[in-house]
Amino acid sequence: MAYYQDFTKKKMTRKDHLRQDSTWEEEGTRYKRAHKQDNDKKDDRFSAPHGKGPKPFDKKNDAPRKPSRPAPEKVQRPAPARPSRPAPEFVDEAFLPPENLLSGRNPIREAIKNNRDIEKLMVAKGDLSATAREIIAMARDKHIPIQTVDRSRLDEITKNHQGMLAFASAYRYYDVEDMLAEAEEKGEAPFLVILDGVTDPQNLGAIIRTAACVGAHGVIVPERRAVGLTPSAVKASAGAIETVKVARVTNLTRTLEMLKKQGVWLYAADMVGEDYRSVNFEGACAIIIGAEGEGVSRLVLETCDHKVSLPMKGGVGSLNASVAAGVLLYAAFASR
């Protein structure tokens, strides 16, 4: 770099540098000092402490720096309390197999052999072994209803079924002759209730309860297309099953013919019939109640001696089976 004298503006030579009276030292020192001050001012904007001096700038873009986002606060959640002992496993009683459920071929075969009352036998579709065919033959001889279903249906009820399940009755059945014998022992005219196609266990339990209240000697239900003594029906009877006999018959029409020979008058509830308030139920009688909607079947109606109806007003065309039975049973109870 070349330096010039102030007074001559002439380029200085080496000799001029070595001259004692040269102004190089003074000029060079002054230049260095001025250059250093400029650098100090330029660096002050980068080295100024926080809160003093000018705002910080970005060295690359010479723009103000963007303030950084504050770090999210960490929420300290309390650790879950660990039980000192493992909690006992919960077992839902609704999914436990009922007491009247028989699963497996040997238990079902022994129940049929010992004349246990069975509501129905469910058999899985497919090829049957010799043992399964033997059990089905025994069930047919005992007039036990047999239902063929998919194996998945049996799996929904219980896993260990071996291709068949049986539903035993929650209470024992009696014979119709036992009811007639009880009436004879008490010195009373037979008073019976006959249900034709009632499939609701709540209705059956309620009718059994009403029969116990009016002093009926028994309730007769058909074997097929009707509900039997299931646990729900027994529970709905509220203990009346202990005092009222229930019989299950294979052929309802044949049973009615037998009762007529025994001197029992048959009264069937029907929409087209005589007003029950003008009917005299005195003597041996049997009140026949049909299913809701369908009513008493045609063959049963033809076998009965009288058709009685319940007068109704309004838009409702029928009564609940247990309600209709209660009205007619108390009408017969008043006549007796």
C-alpha cells in the first residue's frame, strides 16, 4: 500500500520512509488508529451485551432476528397407583351356563334314560356318530322335541357341547291323571287351565300364579309350539309352581277328548263367543287360553263345549294372555 505526503501529494519512496524527519510514522499511526476505531464501531453492533446498544442483526441478511418460541411447559402427571394385590377376575353371571343346560352326549343320554323332563334337544347339523344317533332315537321315543341347528349356534351357548345340547325342565311335570286325583281327594269338581300355543314364559308364570290364587288343580300345556317350565317361567310364578301341578301333553286335542269323558266342560276364550258374564262355570270345568294374535287353534275350538269372549271398547283388539286368563279364572272362581 502506498502513502502520500500531505504537503506534496507525492508518492513516498523507501528513502522517505527511512528519513528521521519523515511523517510516515505519524501518518501511519494516525491511519492505523482511525482504521481500528472504524472496526471497533462495526463490531460493537455484534458484541453488544443483551439489553444494551443497538438491536441484534442477522449477519447474513442484516435483518432483525426472529424471537424463538417459548418451550411448552411440561405437565407432570401423577403416576397411576399400582395395587399391591392383583384385582380379582370379574365373572358375569349372565354368561354362566344355566343349571338346566345339559352339554355332552353322556349327560344327555343319562338324563333321558332316567326319565328327566327335557324341554328340547338341540343337535348340530352334519354327520352324526353312532352315539349321537342313539341319543336322538331315545329322545324321539320320549317325545322330546328335537331341533337341528348350526354348530355355531351351539358354540354361542357353550363351547363343550360335543354336537348336542339339552335343556332340562326347571321343575318336574305331572300327569293329567294326577290333577284329577287331587280334585277327587279334596272332594272338589276338577278346575283346570289349558294353554294352547302360549310361548312367552312370563305369561306362563303369571297364569300359574293366578291358577294358584283361584284354587285350580292344574295347568296343562302342549309339548310342541309352546313354552314349558323354563327358569324364567318358574321365576315368574313367584313360588306358585310349588302348589300347582303342571302337565305337558303330546296331543292336546286327544287330552281334551279324555277330559270330556271325565265330565269336564271345556270353555275356550274366543273373540266370537258368548259374553263371559252370562256364562255359568259351575261344576267341573277347564278354561282354555290361546296365543296372543292367533288365539285358540281351530281343532281345539271344534272340540270345546263353549266359546266365551271378553267385551272390549276402544281401538285395542285383544288382551294379554295372562290378563285374559285372570279374568276368566276369577269368573269361574265366582261361579264355583
